[in-house]
Amino acid sequence: MMLHRFGTPSHRLERVMGKVAVALGIHGEFLYTPTALVISLRDSSGEEMTVIRRVDSGPVNVDKLIRFDELLSRVERRETSVDAAMEEMKQIEQAKALYGPPVYIVACAVACAAVAVFFSGTPWEIALAGLVGALVAGIELLYEHWGLELGLLELLAGVVAATSSLLVACYVVPIDHRLVTLAGLIILIPGLRLTVALTELAVGHLSAGVARLSGALVSLATLFVGAILVWRLLDRFQPQLGPRLPVASDWQWVALAVAPIAFAIVFRAGWRQWPIIGLVSVLGVVVSWATGPRYGIEVASFLGALSVGCGSNLYARIRDIPALVALTPGMLILVPGSLGYRSLSALSQQQTVEAVQYGFEMIVIASSLVGGLIVSNVIISPKRIL
């Protein structure tokens, strides 16, 4: 349950638990989905017990994943008793977050500003995307602290991001408020969940894949509903978009250098993991940028994911830690979540052809990313399952 809660994909989690059960001399059958856990255990006497639990998959927490993986390794080698392991698991689960709220908010702001650079934003749009990202991160932390209704976060974040961007565009400085809204919401856009869902479907985990895919699409739609409510209610505000002077293309390299570290903090990765996360992320993006103009976005996405997967698996084999440590932040920059948002935005403006094109491109890129990850596991298999 704890590995699931801190971002482990279902197909990897089932294999981990099966391996631990074998090490303990227990026959186990496991079925995980993003909202349900079914465990069937049978001991040497033939007595069988089945447990069903309602669980929620949470955001990726790299630090706790590493600690859980180390603990499971000791259990597997019979270096720790089951009772001691259960107590240590509780301590890991209840441990304080690796980074406090101020650091998390700053990291989200930097990540959103970097994404605005990738979107060819102007200096004002980049700065405002960072401010909107910080505001959305603050809302997310308050939402978790107050324990508000499930599903409300995306709607509230969409409303706040769209309102603040539109008002700034009307009364402060002429900007592309839709670009700022998209960049400011990038932390909550479920592009990574979409890619994980397609991966689970590709490896035959249909129940988890369909559930996660549905959840990702609903989250994306809820984010967009929050934004479009503002655009419709405030349609009398028609900001005039002045001359746009995007920052120089060299700034994309600066954004590429800082974005992986920001995402590493968002995923609660320790500072010792920052260099490999940065290296793997930059490698994937550079490969994608280098091959895209000649071979197309599909091949570029495949090769980018292949590079990220091979780099993460190689590091995992050398350091004997989960490949997810470098894989998850590295993939986040490549995932096509923004295309889904743009598809819905185009539909709201009755631009059906563009909407279909964006949606199709999102599915194609996500599928290419999945293919690259699967092939990377064949070329360099990770030492451990996670």
C-alpha cells in the first residue's frame, strides 16, 4: 500500500510483492489498481487468506521510494524480521517531507517558468507563469492540509490560474494569458499519469491501465473546466495581445538546466540524486530535439524515452536503487500533457480540426514514449524491479 501510495506503477508493484512473498516462503497473488488492492496469500499448510483494501495512489516521493526499496531488500535477504519491517515502514510513511512548503513552492514556480520558456514565452509571460505556478502550488498544499473534497483541487487551480492570468493581461501588461495559464498549471497536468497508464496497458495490466487512463483524462478535463469557466464568465474582458518578443533561443538551454532540478524537488528527490536526474533529463530532451526536425516527433519521442530509460536503468544497476528515481523526473519533461490541454482549448474555440490534431498527437507521442521505455528495459534491464 505504501509503495503504491508514493507513486509506484501497478505492474512493477505486483512483481515486487510477488518477489517478497517468495522470499518469505508464502504463495501470493496480487492485484493493484489506482484505487484498489487485492491480496491473496497461502502458506505452506494450504490455508488461504484474501484481503481487499481501498487505496489511493499519491504523488511520486523518490526519497521514500528509495527507503522502502532498501527495506524490502533487507526483508528479501532475511536480514530484517517482518514485524521490524512493519514498524520501520510506519516510520518511513510518517516521516516529514524532504522539503518544506517554501522550497516546494519555489521549485514549482521555477518549473512553470521553465516550461513557459519552452513554449517560447516573452519575459513577462515567463515571470507570470512562475508566479501562477507558485500560487497553484500553494493551493495544492492548502488543499492537502485542509483535506478538501476529492476532485476540487484541479477545478480550483484552473479557476485561479485562468483568472490571475486574464486579469494581468487586461490591466497590467499585454500577454498571452492562455499560454501563462497552461504553463502555470503544468505541475497538475497529468501527462505522466497518461504515459504510465499506456505503459500498464502495453504490458497487459489492463485494469490498472484503464483506471489510471480514465483518472488522468478526468483530471485534465477538470483542470480545463476550471479555466474555461473563467474565460466564459469574463468574456467581456478581451485583452489585446501586443507585439510578442520571445526570449532568445539560448534561454531554452538555461531552462533545460534548471527544470530537472525543479522537478526533482517536486518529486522529493534528495540532493544526491540531482546530478543523475539532471543528466538523464537533459540527455532525453537533447536526443529528442536533435532527431525531431529530421525524423518527426514520433521518432524523437521514442528515442528520447529510450535514452531516459537506458540512462535510468544503467544508474539503477550501478547504484542498486530503483530506476524510478531518475526515470520519473526525466520522463516528465517529455510527456505530452500540454497537448491534451491545448486540444480541449481548441475545442472550446470551435477549432475542431486543431483539437483533433492536438489530441491525436498527444496519443501518438505518449505511445512512442511507452515504446521507448519498453525497449530500454530490453537493452539495459534494471537490477531491481522498481
